[in-house]
Amino acid sequence: MPKIVFIYIWGTRFSSTLHQLSITMAVHSTSTLCFLLCLSSITLLLSSFHAQARSHAPTPTFQYCDRNADYAVKVSGVEILPDPVERGVPFTFKIPAYTPEPIASGDLVYEISYAGVEGPPATFLHDLCEEAPCPVPAGNFVLVHTELLPPVTPPGTYIVKLTFKDHNDKLLTCITFPFKIGAKSSVAAI
């Protein structure tokens, strides 16, 4: 006759959506015991992943340079990969946007400044066709900018001002957003 094993689980909180669980159960065989232990382990593992996912910083928010302006190009967000940026490792800004009219060509000016430090920003000029397929058709599109920072770049929070003009120098949009450079540096890049 198999032994009877009692398991008592109380006050266990698996996630914010589950209430405390209080169960007393009798296990009549070792296979059932193994099954329950595996199930408990999987549940704890999943709740750990859920807690980690909630603790990650949200995607950086952006602001229009002039909140009262009616820019032709409407930006819907900014995604930075990886976040935080690691020195000596390529990173990417992905900026989804919408244009009501096709854009044949244009320029993107990135002005990057160290948050809280006065002085002229580092300025980078890029052709629109380097960051999106040209011509950009009317509708949704994504600007994709990939960069590599030197390993000596100081860690901290930076502010990016992105100005987007068409080939006639007409301002299409202007946004600012923060990004962080972590203290970690790629050993291969040093």
C-alpha cells in the first residue's frame, strides 16, 4: 500500500491577480507527488517571469518640441533597443509615425545632450532615405536609426531632439525623448 503524504501550502502569492491559496491535499502516490511538485515549480517560475516583466522600465516617452504645433508627421512612440543602451554595442531607435502625404526625401537632425549638463548638443544629420524606404508613402511608417557609441561614452541619461524636415526644408515634426546609457560596457569594444 502506498504511503500517504500530506502537503500544506498556505499564504502563497503567485501574482497580483491571484488570491492567497490555502490547500491541504492528500497525495496517494509518488507519481502524483512529482506531478504536483512540477506544477508548483512551473507556477512559481511563471510568476517570477511575470514579476520581472512588470519591473522593466516602460518604453521612453516622447514630447513634441512645440506642444501647440500641428506637425504634419505624427509620431506614435519611441522604442530603444536595447534599453538601457550599452556602450560599444549597436543600439537602435525605432520611431513609428504617420504622414498624410508621401514624403519624397528629407533630413533628420539628431541633437543629443547629456541631461542636466549645459553646453552645445552633439548634432548628427541623416538623410531620411537612410532610415526609411524612400519615397515614404502616405500612411504609417517607421524611422529606424542604428548607432554605435564609443566605449568611453559616459553612462547616464541623455536627451534626444529629433527634427524632421522635407526636401524643401519644411518642418514635418520635432520630438524630444530621453535614453539611458548603462554603466556596462562591451569588453570586445574596449
